[in-house]
Amino acid sequence: MDHAAIIGLTVPAVAGCMCAIFLSFWYHNRKDKSALKFALAFLMSAVGFSLNHFVIDRETLANAVAHNTIYSIGFYLLIDGIHDAFGRRTPKRVLQLLGAGSVLCACVIQLADGGLSQRILWVNMLHGSMLLVAFANLWGIWQRNWTGTAVFASLSLCILNLVIVSPVNVLGQTITDAGFFGTAYWRAMNVLATFSVLAMGGSLIAVCVVSRLNDLRADAENDYLTGLKTRRAFEEAARHYCGSRSGEVAASLILIDLDHFKEINDEHGHTVGDEVISRFGAFLLDNTRTSDMAGRMGGEEFCLLLPGTDTTGARQLAGRLRETLGKIEFSGLPESRRVTASFGIAELGKRTAFGDIYPQADAALYSAKTRGRDRVVCAPPPNDAGDPIRREIYLALPDGSRISPNRIAS
């Protein structure tokens, strides 16, 4: 093994470890395609180095084609994976052209006897250009969270190595083939490359970890049958909203209970019962606004929190839901069997806490069920009610953020 290989061996060694880590992420979560792409990208780095130093003679056309093709594929996979992880669209055409251009450039320089050093420097710049395209396309990800900041900083370090250091040497003609692998540039490039791989690998590990934690949090907060918030997640969000609202704007709570649901389970089986629950959850999402909050409180009981809606508006919504529900046919149930629901409504006062309004809605729901079910009952409106806002123009989410009116049911 020559001196150049010993100096550069740290890069594929680190890359190999990163590959194993990301393969582990992907193995335990096959939906995480970005982790698989990261693993393959780091694998390409290790394979490309091995071909360049141990398998194919450096000063041959075969080397120029093979190891630069593998490096280009590795850069592409890395960039594509980062875009996937942050929900950005990958500029595939531009990256593919730059990757192919780097291989073509290496071949041209090799055929023209331009020298190994010039080949390395120019190809580095083209690979760095791929990272520059990613840098521009991923602009702003550092504002999302700390993992975005880490990835953006890692990209900057890689670009510094490939796009800044290389042109200085190329344009200044300070590098020649003679003693190239003993130059300060070679050493500096490998030191920067090692830090770049460590920084990029570490930041992407953080991205995968945070992504997995978010998935676990989503699983914990969303009911698996309906996609609605679980009781715990709903109550936490509702308490936060009730505690932070000014009280000048009206808000209402609707408790919903599917009628005779035990009979559905007993007569038609729990599979049909689960289908009814699932369809009803989708039904609520389709017939409420994005600003409304919907949750499954357990079993066949559901809850809606309606910002900007007073008792009158809540009663109108509940009436439409009740009427539409009665017309829906559920698979597994006879055509003659219709699913109905009882609704209990309570409106918040200016200083009403969630712990105070929920029992009122629950009492109204109990009244609806004791009166024969399939009906809407409202608790008396509070004396200090806020002002209602037309549902189709109310755009404030319970967490205080703003949205566009893209899904409205008035």
C-alpha cells in the first residue's frame, strides 16, 4: 500500500462505518428510503476509493471511467436522499448531467494525457458543482430544525473542499503529477474530506433519528383506525388551545357517540365494527375544516373542537353530520342497517378551560342518548361567549398558526 492510499484510507473506512449505520436504520424501518440512499452513497465512496487505489491502475482510461462513475452515483444518491428526508424535489436532470459530465471530463483529460492531478482537480470541481446545486435547492432547511442546520453546514464543508480548494490549485497551476500525492494540497484535501464525511454522516444520522422519533410520536398521537388524534393527544392540544385563546372569538366542543355500536360488533363482528370506526373517522375529516380539531376519545366516541364557531354554528354542523351519516352505506352491514350518532354540544366562554367544557358536552351527549339517540342536544350557551366567525373564512389553527382555506366545510 502506497503513501497516498494510507493517507486517504480514512475516508473509505469512515464511509464504510456510515454505510453500516444507515443500513441498520433502513433494515428496521423499510419505509425510510432516504436511509437506504445514504447507505448506498457511502458504499459508493468506499468502493470508488478501493477501485482507484487497489484494483485499477490510476493512470488508465478504465480507472477514469470506473471510479469517477461510482463517485458520481454516490454523490447523486446522497443528494437525492437529503432531498427525500427534507421533502424537497430533487433536481435530477441537472445532477445527472453534472455527474455524467464529470466522467466525460475525466475521460477527455486522460485521453489527452492531461495528467492525473488535473483529472482529480477538475472532477472534484464538477462533483462539487453537484453539491452546489443541492445547496441552492435546499436553501432554507436550516430554519426548520437543528438537523437541517447540521446538514447545511456539512454541505458547506464539502463544497469548500471540492469547489474552493480545487479551483485555486487548477487556475494557479500549482499542482503537477510529480509528487502530487505528497503535496500539502493532497493532505489538506483528505483531511477536509475526512471531516466532511464525518460531519455529513453525523448530521444525516441525526436526520434519521429525528425522523424515526417523529414517526413514533405520530403513531402515539394518531389513532391507528381513523387517523384522528388519540384521546391523550386531543386533550393536550385542546387544553393548550383553551388556555391560550383570548376568549374574544367563539369556540365550541362537540362530543359524538355512535348509536348501538355494541350491537354492530355483536351481530356482524369486530372486523365490520373496525370498518365502521375507520370510515366514520374519515367522514369527520372530510366534513370539517383544517382549523377544526378531531379526536377519537375511545371506542365509538369522538370529539370535535371548533374554533370560531358558536352554539348555532356547531348545531348546524352537527345536524349536517347526522343527516349525511344516516345515508352512508357501510361494507359488511345490510343495506337496511344505517349507522346513526348522538351529538352533545357545549360552547366555551371567554375563560372556560377544557376541563370545564368537556363535562358540559358530555352531559349534553348523555341527554341526546336518553332522549332516543340520533339527535343533537346543546348545553346552554355561556353568558360570556365570544364572537363567532364564519367558518369558511376562519383560518387560525388551534396552535395559533395560519393556513390557507384549502379544505372547508361550512
